[in-house]
Amino acid sequence: MHTVALVVLPGFAPFEFGLACEAFGLDRSDDGIPNFDFRIVTPDPGAVPSNIDFSINVERDLTFADEADLVVVAPIPRESWGQVDERVLAVVRRAVERGAWVLTVCSGSFVVAAAGVLSGRRATTHWRYADTMSAMYPDIDVDPHVLYVQDGRIITSAGTAAGIDACLHLLRIEIGAELTNKIARRMVVPPQRDGGQAQFIDKPLPVTASLSLAPVTDWILQNLRLEMSVDQLAARAHMSPRTFARRFKADFGTTPAAWLGRQRILHAQRLLEQTDLGLDAIAYECGFGSAAVLRQNFSRALGTTPTAYRARFACTEPIAEAIAS
């Protein structure tokens, strides 16, 4: 992925627009992260009003979007859902036909839905709009309980910050976990959130997150090779297993077992990228026990094998060359 076109339409949401610019438009070459040819486009160049009291001047029309490896669609206002500019719909259709990535943030999914390319696919949008999308497009499998959905090369995301998760997910596929983690650190966000939208629906956020589990999660990350049970972790946290599981779900949006599994996969990605350890050694370091179990869990989580992942993202040779030079 080298070229990215961000499509903006009148009434766009500034935050969601900005997060796409942050994810794909900044120069991070000083961190060894490849730059993208990133351009903002619109059907009629000129002043494009946001959904609050300011506009931006967009100089480029949609031409570049027909060449881009990724087309990002910013959110559009509710009144535009049923009357999206046909020129934009055509761009989306052509992008899907030629195998480009298409990514939407929040209500931007209604643009892709209107283009007809989500028919028979799974998708998401902001949980407040999920029923509306299902009613407007009954042939789309709308999932209101997730942060983002990837179906083929189309990624739809939920409201606001879930767009960051979707962007990082795509970056992880294209440039690998280690470089994506660097981007996440610079954005001061977690590289991978667990859980889904359900944890945010009609529930007040706590004023402060509990810090009582921090010593336990720190210990887990330093001892991933060990076998761990919820009972053992609860004892380390000086809680009953039931209290520990409830507190963990409240703080992290997922179960201890699911969180642990995700951390093991992330560690395996790092070792595949940065070392030449064999799969049995990586399986041991990550707590999977055997290469077969590593392969099974890795494929289920990422849709590829550890060997294929290493072939694409291994960075040990470039690092060695840089040191030698």
C-alpha cells in the first residue's frame, strides 16, 4: 500500500477526518515507518463545510482516488445517507472492482452501502445507526457489537475512536505489528483494543480506570511462556476468581483468557518480525506449548500462518544491513 485517498463530503465530521489524516498522512520516516502518498479529495474542489462552524479548502477532485491503493471515506451527515453523490459511489465501486482497500469511519459506511458493494457482506457502523443501516440495506449483515469489521478488502468501523482501531488494523496488515505499534505509541493509543461497541452502549464511563490489576497484567506480559489459570491470576491479584474476572472485564472489555491469548499473539508477531527463532522456540516463549498450537491460534487470529507472516514482515535482514553499513 503506497497511495491513500481520503474522500470528504459536505458535513464531514472533523475528528474522524483528522484521525484518518493522523493514521496515513503524517511523515514518520524518522521512526523507520514508510510514508504514504496521501491526498484529500472531494467531488467539487473548493471549500468543504464540516458539521460544525468551519470549512476546509480541498484542492483535488476525485481523480486520484481511482489510482489509490486505499480509499478512506469520512463520515457524512444523516441527511445525506440516502443521496450520496453518484461520483463518489462510482469511485467506491471501481476501488472494490480493482482490488483496492476501502475503509470507512463511523457513518462513512453508509456511502459504501449506497454504492452496493456491501451487499451480502458483514459490516458495522456507529451503534446508534446500526438499526437504520439494517433497515435501509437488509442485504447487509450489520454487526453493532464490534469496533470494526473487515470483509475482504473492505473495512467498516464504528463511531469516533473506533476509526483509529480500524486504521491500525489495516496498518498492521500492510506494514506489520512492530511498525504499527510505533504509530500507536506516537498517537498515544493502544495498538489493539479488545472488546466491542457493546461496552460503550448506554453505560457511563468510570471517572478513573482501576489500577488494581496493573501489577497482574505487567506480570503476565513478563511471563507469557508460563501456563496461567484465572484462579492463579486471581490469587496474585488477591481477589476471588469471580471478582477478578468481573473486574478484568470492566477494565479491559474482555475476559482474562481472551486478553492473554491476544497478548501471546502480539508477542509471537514481534518475535517473527525481529528474530530468527524457530516456531517451536517462539511457541515456547509465547506460552503456546508447541508449533502446532501456535499455528492454529495464529491462523485463527490473523488469517495467515506464522511462516507467511514472517516472510512478509521480517525485519531482521534490513536491521542487520543497517548495522553493517
